Amino acid sequence: MSRVIRREIDVEERIAEILKRFVGKRFNGVTVTEVARQYDRELEGRKADIAVLKDDSKPLLLIETKKKY
């Protein structure tokens, strides 16, 4: 089995694409409205690699990806 070296941004892109499948879906009364990359709103100068936003434009889920060396 060959080993594929992936960059952190490649993994981030893949995760974001998977999560975008849930945009417009409703879970426990909350609708997922957007999947944003490099999200920095409301984080006091910091950024999350990926944010899943709900219907009030606030984050429901924040994801920080890391590359394992």
C-alpha cells in the first residue's frame, strides 16, 4: 500500500466539502445554513479552519485541522 502525503489544506477542503452536504438540513430544531472556511467572525482575532453555521449565522461547529507529521 502506497502512502499518500496530504497537505493540511487538502484535508480541510475535503472535510468542508463533506459538511456542505448538510447545508439546508434541520437537526434538533437548528438549520445548517453555511460551511465557511477560515472563519474569523466572533473569534477575537483568531480563525477556525472550518465553521458550520446555523440559521442565526452563529457557529454550530468549529473545526481546526492539523497535519500529522
